Amino acid sequence: MSGKVPPERMAELRRGSKLRQRLQMEIEEATQSVHLTEDNIRHQYQQLSYIQAYEVDPVKRHHDMAYWQSSINQLHSQMTMLQHRLAVAVQDLHDFEEATAEISERASCESQK
């Protein structure tokens, strides 16, 4: 072989590169979703504080506070799911890179034999 990469190996490398890109995109999307959800939670806590401080009608205050608290609880639940999704994507990328390094090392050792 004259230093060229065999076609089978090139196909494997391309597939690996596409998988890495997909995993990185998934991490990026999950990170953005986490940040957006954090922003939404902050905003809704502000709404809750505003209602608590300025709504004079106790019935309306109770109703509105219950609404915003329920919404915040849903966002916290969503945040837990998003953080899990992000953690899984990061672990998948880590595992992929570890496996890729291991395969490359093995291939390097075999080519030196």
C-alpha cells in the first residue's frame, strides 16, 4: 500500500464522521433547549413574584399564582428530561470518541506488524 486509505476504511471514516457530527448537533440542540427552559423558568418566577406582590384581589392572586406555579413545575419536569437527554448525548459522544481512538490504535498496531 502506498499510504492510501483503502476504500472500505474511507467509508467507515465517513460514517464515523457523520455520527460524530450528529452527536455534536444533538448536544448543541439539547444545550440550547436547557438554556431556553432556564430562561422560561426565570421569567415565570418573575411573573409569580409580581402577582404575589401586586395582585390585590386574593381570589385572583391565588388563581394566578397556582397557574404560574403549575407552569413552573411543568418546566422543571421538562428541564429534568432535557438535562438527561444532554447527559446521554455527551456520554454517547465520549463513548464514540473512546471507541474511535481504540480502533485507530489497534489499526496502527496492526499496520506496524
